Amino acid sequence: MRYDRTQTLPYDARRDPERSGPHATAPYGDRMTTTDGPLRIALICLGNICRSPMADVVLEAKLADAGLADAVEVGSGGTGDWHVGEPMDERAARELSAHGYDPSRHRARTIRPDWFQDHDLILTMDRSNYDDVVALAPTDADRTKVRMFRSFDPDAGPTDDEVPDPWYGGPAGFEQVLRMVERTTDAIVESTAALRDERRG
Ligand code: 4NP
């Protein structure tokens, strides 16, 4: 399969010299688990019934549309275990269905420390998820796999890099999440070749 090697990565908060805090860590790619095979991406939120499953379904659909279904494996999980085994939140599912995506296969899972060896990139929806996931990383090198999901969003910036939790709000929150997810997953699809190159180091 041929990849476009001219792609450059979009805004990455961890490469922004203005940025301090947990995102100002070493660039992604210090320790990748494998250097061939599909790139393996885990998408993480709190409950794994709203944001990360929406991102999972949309990213899978966009990769398939781009002919990259075999190049990237996508999964999702939550940092909490309250909803394990449950389908997607019905408001999230309704929003996806209204835009032609299939939410039906999702069942909620919780991230475990062994996900670090099984994934190349672990993308978190908000900073609280980011901190919780980094705290689970078995090694310093594993921490370099954790990145904010919206670090790929061309509209994100140093103070606007979260996908807000829509759980307590109304339908507008789910519409906003889908817009962010569609924009960000488009950028991830465009970055696939660069991410695979970065993994090869
Ligand atoms: P998510 O949303 O993290 O986007 O799946 C939430 C789902 C459930 C809860 C919180 C957020 N909860 O508290 O049960």
C-alpha cells in the first residue's frame, strides 16, 4: 500500500514551546511497540459511552473511506468502569446515526496498563483523562504514547484542546462533540502516513 509521505503533522501541543505542564513532554514516538503492522490507536474518555466511542466509530468510517482500514486499528476505552459492557449512550448513538454512522457495535471497556504495549498512540478527550491515562503508564516511554485527541484538530490551540464532556448536557453538546470529532479524525486520517513513519523512527 502506498502512503503520502509529504504530510506533516498538525498542531501538537507537546511541541509548542509556549506550552507547559503535562503536555510539554517528549515528542510522541520515543518508544513504539512495533515498527510494522497496523498503527494501533486507542481513544479514551471517562465513561466510554459518549466521546471516545463517537470518535472510534467516526475514525473507523473515515479510514475505511480513505482505503486505510488495514493500515490503522482503532479501539476505545474509558478511565472509569461504571458502564463496562454497555452500548453507547443513546444520545451519542442518535447523533451518529443521524449523520450516517453505525453506533450499534460499541460496548464500553476500561483502559488497562497492558493497553500501552498493545497500542502505538493513546488519544485522550480531555486533560483529566490525559492525567489519568499518564498515571497508568507502566514506563516513562509509555507516557510518550499519550496525546490529546484534539492535538490533531487544526482548529485547536493551547487553551482549546479538549472535547468537552456532553454527558450532563443536552443534544447541542453531542452535536458539538461530533463536529470536533469529524474535524479531528479527518486530520488523523491525513496524518496516517506521517504517524506510521514516526513509529519507524
Ligand atoms: P464520556 O461521558 O466520558 O464521554 O463517555 C461520560 C459518560 C458517563 C459518565 C461521565 C461521562 N458518568 O459519570 O457515568
